[in-house]
Amino acid sequence: MTSASELRSGKTHRDENFPVASWIIHPRHRALILAFYNFVRTADDIADHATLSERGKLNYLDLLEAELLGQGDSQPEAVNLRRALAQRSMPPRHALDVLIAFRMDVTKLRYENWDEVIHYCRYSAMPVGRFMLDVHGESTSTWAASDALCAGLQINNHLQDCGKDYRELNRVYLPSDALAAAGASVEALGLERAPVPLLQCLHSMAARTEVLLDQSKSLSVEVKDFRLGLEIAVIQAFADKIVRLLKVRDPLSQTVHLGRWNSSPIASAEWQAKWRVGRWDGGRYPNRRPVHDDA
């Protein structure tokens, strides 16, 4: 069997809608976070692979899970994450949860309602935030706000890529009941420009996602780790900017993705974070948990 690594799309953490293990995060956490990311990215690329059969995709996902759990050493991403987690005495539960979502991607092409989409997010996105919180030793009381942010990020991505997902994978995350309520057809996702009913559906989904993102705004101040709080603030700024674009633009014909520096609010958030980290290093934030090199 070909290594899953050889089936990667070429997408890396630098191509995401949000920073992954950026310079804001303390260096001691970055190797583990990148090991988690590479495992998840590999599994995601397997689920989305253009030529693998359904059975082939599921076999690879099963193999990644088995090796994450210590049953073999042929898949580098699984082995690297297994070892990184062991060094921190952390269980693999969040990575295992994400694999559930990728199996859904292989076997489930339509979603009936919003609740089904959120159920998908419970496994595709929420475990990523929970993993980050666990890496930093945060309380599970922060999970609710984190879940809202991660679900918002995931649905933003669904809306951004709705045309591509339909054309290339016949996969539709827009709920069937929302399409029906707007009088829109699934087939319209294959057009170069969204007809009015589909556009209304997309904009209503973006508005609903904005509500989710509003529920996550407390997260950056709920966490105790100073650097993590800044990273979350930057990610929130990315998500908020994207959802504002999605509320007014057509993702089939207009740009709804952000370049790293193509938006002044994002640049401002990152530069502000950099300035605050510098002030923390100078001891000007005595009320936050210190972040030392040996922490």
C-alpha cells in the first residue's frame, strides 16, 4: 500500500484560512501542533482524493488510526503524532475524533439540516480547538466558546468552497432544508454564478455562522495562556472578516478567501499581537500566566 504521505494534496499549514502554530504560540508547543496538523491534513487529503475509491479511502483512514494507536510504523504522520503525544502524556482522542469526520466525508454527501452540519463540525473542527486547549493546559470550561469558533471556521470554509466541493466531490454541506426553503437547487452549485435563490441561501447560512462566531468572542480572554489568547484573537479576526465577505458576496464568482496581508483588520490584529508579546516579554502584563522558555 502506498504511504498516505504520497497522496497529500500539497496543501500546508501556510495555506489555511487561519494561522497554524504561528510565531505567537510558544515554541515548545509548535512541534506537537504541527504533528497534529500534518496528521489531520493527510487524513483530509485522503478523504478528498480525486481518484481513490471509497473503500481505498476508508482503508487508509483505518491504517492511520491503527498506527496512531501503535499498531505499525509505516505511516509517518501517524507515527510522528503518536510519539509527540507520548512525550506529553496526551491521549490521541482528538485526532481519533477528526478521523470520524473524514470517514463521514467519504460516505456522506448530503446534509439534511443545520443540526447535521453541526454534528459534522463536532468531529471535523471542534476537536482541533479542544486539542489546542489541552496542549496549553486549559480548562474544559473553555470548550463551549472554542467549539463555536471552530464550527464557525468550518462552515465558513464550506461556504467558500461550496462550488468546488460539488463539482469535484459531489459533496454538499449546505443543508437540504435551507436550499429548499430558498427555492434553490443543488445543481446550481455547478454554475459559474449563483442564481438569486442560491445566493439567498448562502447569505442566510453566512448570517447563521456569524451568530456562532459571536458566541466565541469570549474565548481569547477565557484562556489563561497569554500567547494562546493572542493567537485566538487573530483567528477570530480572520473568521469575522471572512464571514462578512460571505454575507455579501457570491462564492461561485467572487473572491471570498483572504490572503495573509490583503485585509487591514487582519494585519492590524497580527501586528497588535506582536506588540503585545513584546510588552509581555518586558513584564508589562503581570496578571496573565507567564510564558517562560522552560514552561
